[in-house]
Amino acid sequence: GWSNLWGCREIIHIPNGVNIERFKPSKDRKELRSQFNIPKDATVLLSIGRLVHHKMPFRMIDIFAEVQHG
């Protein structure tokens, strides 16, 4: 597994840092799309995280553009 690949002796589980009870998907997606002028057939991609260099936020923007343009 991953521990052998990276030479790890111990794996520590770090629980999700986002309160998933607070950020549940909206039940009324049509209303949200209307509110933000998002077409019903548009694909919505989202990334959540701190904007720090090592998380490569600008690379994510490039990836989103690649997905959009195929």
C-alpha cells in the first residue's frame, strides 16, 4: 500500500476539517442555479481549501479550464 511506497512506518488519520453537517448539498439546486445565473446544463466544479502555494490553486484553475474545453 501507500505506506510501503513512501517508506512510512505509521499512518495517522486526520479527520475532515470541514463540518459536513453544515455544508450539505442544497436540496433546491434549481433555485441556486437561478440565483447565480448558472444554466441548468452547466457543469459546476468546485475546490475548497486554503489558498496557499503548496496546494497549487492556480494549477486547479488550469485543470478546470482543461475540463471545460475538453
